[in-house]
Amino acid sequence: MACPEDPGNYDFFNNIENYIKKEKEIQTADQLPQPSENCKSISQYVYKLKNPERVNGICENFTKLYKSLANFNGERITKNINDSDWGFLNYWLNYKFKEIKINENICIKNFYDNIETYFNDIFQDGLAMGKMYDIKNDDFNNIKALYFLYNKYITLHNILSKPLKEEEKVELDTRNDCYVDYIKARASCIRNENMYCEKLKDFKSKYEALFSLQEGKNQEFNNNFKKLPDDSDVLELLNTILFEENFHSIITIPIILSIFGMILLLFIFYKFTPFGQMFRSKKGNLTKKHIQNCNEIPKRPLIDCENKRTTLHQNTYNIEYHAARNL
């Protein structure tokens, strides 16, 4: 049975910095925190998973995230979860299940319903009505792209907001540069406007505000910190980026295939051609001669020893004979 699907909720991007902060707060050094008995019951008895560890981790972190957003004080929640919160929770749960790629088909709505049942002291019945579901694939990819852009934006904001000491050199890692990711994300919005495209415009405005914090950074940092392009340039830049990425793939793949082809060709040459047979024959003769020489080595001392014994006996006999004659 297919899981119920819907377009995602973009409302949580209005407060995205807070949600990213909340997510980082629940992350620990241990990627798979010790699950509660309720999470174990969901994975083992409801879904009967053979390898429940990752699903246990998702369950445990989801409840932590919910309690953080609802200001759970250990006994009850002190803040009502709003539509924006649900939009974030729904995206987070979708992302985690897509990330682990388990074979079992687990619907987001059903998974949440089970959490609500097992954690009824935390989750209130009916509050998530129609808010937890599988996000349609295209919408999910759009939300994911926007979410990752904001992750990089926050990293850049933290770098630029940090007081710069004279001896300190601030570097911009190209992995935190939004330029290429923005072009790829924005390309689908050319001559097409929807909620996703509106949120990308909001992102661009926030990103451009960072340039007011750029003063005092070194030249290398400034060179890597690029302004985002206008829509009129996006498609042309995207074609250039895709060409460069494909060019590297085109160069790499033939090299690998050439090496494999050479190995295969040498194997065929050695195994199935007259030259290969001749080479194997010569190699076999050399091997036999080497073995014969090795076998003859220990025999030589024995032969020498026998010769010495014979000579010794002959010498002794001659001495005795001459002695008798003199007497």
C-alpha cells in the first residue's frame, strides 16, 4: 500500500536558523543514541525490523527534537507546536528515512502515529492531524536543497560575525560556498514561480546582507566569497558547471576502462595466443632447469666425499705395500 504523499511545508524557513540550531543541539558524538524501551518496541514489534538500530536512533532523536520545540520540562509540554514546527519535524523525519535507505517501506504518517501511541505522555493525540506525511520527491529535493543552503549560510554568518584578530587568517572552505549550490537550486525557477522559488529569493536577500560583514577579511577569503548571480545568468552558468563536472567524469571513466582493458588484453594474450604459449613454454623450461640445478646441488658434496674416500683407501694400500717390501 502506497504511503500518503503531499508537497512539503515551507513555512519553517521563516525561522530556519532556530530549527537548524535545535537540530544541532540534539546531535551527540554517538550517532546512534541508546534508545528507550518505547523506541525498541516500535522497531522490533511494530515493524519487526531485522536491524533496528538506525530506526531506533531516528525514533530517539525525533522525540528529543519534539520535546525541545515543545519546551518539555520533564513532566509536560509548555509550548504548543505550531504549523511551522510540524513542517520542520515532517521534513526532518523524511530526510532521516531517505538517508538510511532501509529496505522496509515505512510510511512517515504511520511511524509518527506509532510514536504518538507509545509516547502518549509527551505527544498529544490529534495535534499532528494531516501534518506528518511522505513529501513528494520533487518537493523533498527542493526543500533539502534550500535547507542545505541555509546550513552553509549560517556557517558563513558565524565566520563573518566573528571578531577578527590581527594575526588570525580566516579562510572560506569551498564546501561552505553557496555559489554553485544556489545556481543548481535556482535553475528550476527560471520562468517558473512557486513557493520554493519565493523562498530562494528570501535566501538570496539574506545571503547578500552578509557582504556588509565582509570588511577586514583577507583577499583569499574575499575571492571565494562570491555574489549570487541574477536569474538571467543562472542557466548559462549552470551549463558551464555541468560541463565541467561531466568533463571530469568523461576523463576519469576512460582512464579506468583503459587500465581494465589493458589488464584484460594482457591476460588474453598470455592465455590464448601462440606468443603466450611460447612464453609459457620458455618459462616452464627455465623452471625445470632451475629445479634440476637445485636438486643436483646437494648431490655434489656426496660425490666429492666418495671420491675422497676412494683416494684415501688407495693411498693407505700403497703405503702398506711399500712398507712390506722394505722389510
